Amino acid sequence: MSAPDTQIRDIVGIGIGPFGLGLAALSDPLPDVDAVFLDQRPEFRWHPGMMIEGATIQVPFLADLVTMADPTSRFSFLKFLKDSGRLYPFYIRESFSPLRAEYDEYCRWVAAQLETLRWNRTVTSVTKSDDIYTVTAEVTDGSGRALRTESYRARHLVLGVGTEPVLPEALRNLEVGEAGSGAGPVIHTSQYLDHREELLESGSITIVGSGQSAAEIYRDLIDDTEARGVRLDWLTRSPRFFPMEYTKLTLEMTSPEYTDHFRALPDDLREQLGREQRTLYKGISADLVDDIHDTLYRLSRGGRKLRTHLLAESELLAAEYDAESGAYVLRFRHTALDKCFERRSGAVVSATGYKSQVPDFLAPLGDEIRLDGRGRLDVSRHYTINDAGTVHVLNGEEHTHGVTAPDLGFGPWRASVVLAHVTGREPYPIERSIAFQTFGLPDDGNLDSETSDSEIPDAETADGAPLSTQDDFDMNFDFADTGDREMTHV
């Protein structure tokens, strides 16, 4: 066991995904921020299981780690392109969307320049004494074997642990076939590339779920499954294979104003809107939808009958492994017809998304950490989860803040808010108003009135109580304080 770190930093960050890495990059040039960031992985990797050749991210290159907070940063995507000799080819390409592998390469380029990152650190507990947090972490050798423990102390804690893959209950309880039984894998999309060949060898594949990841995997497999005589099915409980809504007024919902509006709504209404707004960031890019149809049209030339089925309105109810046939029996309900049916499959890919969790290492902090009635982190408008405003959250607030939570382009804005709280000043200008439209009622209830920014009243909580900023400093914030867009225009 190593000696404890006696240095008291301003920030200890836990988790180095794009949002944690962005905060580290924006913290780096600030003379009044002493920070360190920990991650259990040996290096930065962004969705390695979905690095499908040619796939792009669904946001413009401006949605990098830093540009929306500091367009002059040396950590910008354009600086990366210039350093790598690809700026002019990217310019001539005339596409705002970087390749997914290119974005991952960019993030690793940023990470290599930061001395504040500590890899192979698995955080085991966080304690607090005299307003100082102590973060204890196991140092591993990269394969998970513990070498020693380290501790870090700081006035502020930032959680960038992100979200975890979610399997539907029917697949979580599935008894997978024994090795050599003929059964293929049952995987989440996050594991796709590691198991691609196993899927193709299974004889039949079923993709369950919708959205960009499901569509990318379907498109990546369809040529090979048809060539090798493998059946490929894609079923979703959604009413259709819906495209992501990507119009400009809709994109204004990734704004401070809409976040204020969403944050102030009652919990039940936020839950309802969260379900209704899936098309804003969980849909499929329109180009990919068209490409899939064009591919199926090409493969069916000459009247060829394809070994594929696409079924919407199909909810997975149960699944079991049939040892006799070496296949999985999947039971679905057609939601519109309210009738059940079965499909047999040699392998299953679950495209059922990700979910934020309350990390176990927060347990020693007890009641200091606010939780809502469903046991989730109760995140304030300023992205904090304790009354002192010293524990901050990155991308764990979709249930409280809506569509901006997983949005790559909104990450630098949120990091700017966190740094304002940490420093007591505004190191990066924080936009209060960017949308042309009004969310909710006009300030005086009269659509004909013209209200200047200086006349905007202080925000209120959902129950009408006036709100104030935390940390006892006046940053003139106008927002309420109650407790892998990617979104892409996630």
C-alpha cells in the first residue's frame, strides 16, 4: 500500500470518457485549478465494440471536447487535424461529421498531452472529512490485478463514470448454451466487433432494439449474412424504424433554455417527455436508413428472396435456450395486434442502450448524496448532487436535464459550469440564451411582449420556490438549482 497523497487538489475526477476528458482539457490551462482524473482502463477507448469501418459520429466536428467552450483551445479537433496532416483532406471532404474511429483517435491525441490523467486506477471508495474528499483507488497492472492502493484528496469531486450497457430482463435471465453446443453469443451492441465472426457462424442472428447502433450492426452484417446463407432478423418494439429528428428548431432543445424548462418540470412529466423524445437522439441517421433500404433493394435484384426480416411493434417478452436445437427461443408480443409469436435464433444482439448508475464507491458519503424517489442521482441544475455543491456529475442527468445530458456538443458547456463553481469565476463564457424559440410560457404570459435578457426573472423550482446558486458566489447564473449527442443530438 502506498503512502496517502497529502496534496489537496481542487478536483478529483472519476472516469475519463469524452466528458471527463473534455473537463480535463479545459482545466489544463487554468492556473487556479489543480486537478487529477482517474480511470480503471489502461488507456482512452471510446465505444471500441462499435468501431465499424466507415461509421461516423452523428454530430458536427464542432462538438469536440473543447471548442464550444474555447474555440481557441489547443485541444480542438481542427488542431488535431492540422497536427496529423489531415486538415485539407477533411476540408475537401465537405462533411461536418468525423469518422467514429477518427473521433476516438482525436480523443487519444488529447489524452496523450494531458499530465493530469491516471489510468489503471479503480476507485473503491470516497470519504469526506473537514470538507475534503479522499478518493481511494486500486492501481492495477492493466489486466485487473491489483498492485497497490493510492489516495487522492480534493475539495471537489467530479463523476464522469458515464453509463452502462443495459440488457432487457428477458435476456438478463437467459441461460446461455454451453460452449460447443452450437449456440452463438448473446451480446450487447457494445461487444459487437469482438463477437462478429461468432455471430456469423451461428446460422441465424436476431437484433433486438432500435436506434443507430442496431441499424449500423444490421447494415454491417447484411451483405455477409446473405452471402453466407445466415438469417438476419431485426425486431424492435418501436412503432417504426424511426430516423433521428435533425431539424434546426428541434436541435434548439439542446440549449440552456430548454434544459431550464425541462429541469423545472415535475418528475412524472419529465419521465413521460424522456420517452417521447427518443427521436431526438435515439433514432437512426436518415442517410443510414436510406442506405439500408438501398442495400436490400440491391441484394434482392432478380427477384431473390432475402433471408432477413424487419419487424417493428414487436416487444421481447421472454427468452430461453433450447438445448435440443441449440437455439434461443425468443417470445415477442406484437403491440398493435396484441398477439404473441416466437422466433428461433442462433445468436442475439441486444441494441437496448445504456443507463446511468449510482456508483458503489459513493456509499461512504451516505446521505450527503441526493437520490430521487427511484434511487437515481438527484442532479441539480448546476450538475451537483449534494447540498454543498461540491460533487458534480457529467452525463448522469438525463432523467433531470433531458436531451442535453449525453450530447457531445453540450459537454463543454456543462464543463464550463462545473469549472465556474470550482473556481468562483467564469473561466469560459457561459451562454445563458441561444434559442430563438420560447420553451414553456413567456415570462409575463403575453406573447406580444418583448423582454430583454436583463429582465428575465430568476428561475424557480418545480414547486415554485425561488432558487439561488450554490457555493456562496455570485456568477449571475440564470438557471434553476434544485438538485457515447454521443447523444449525438444525444
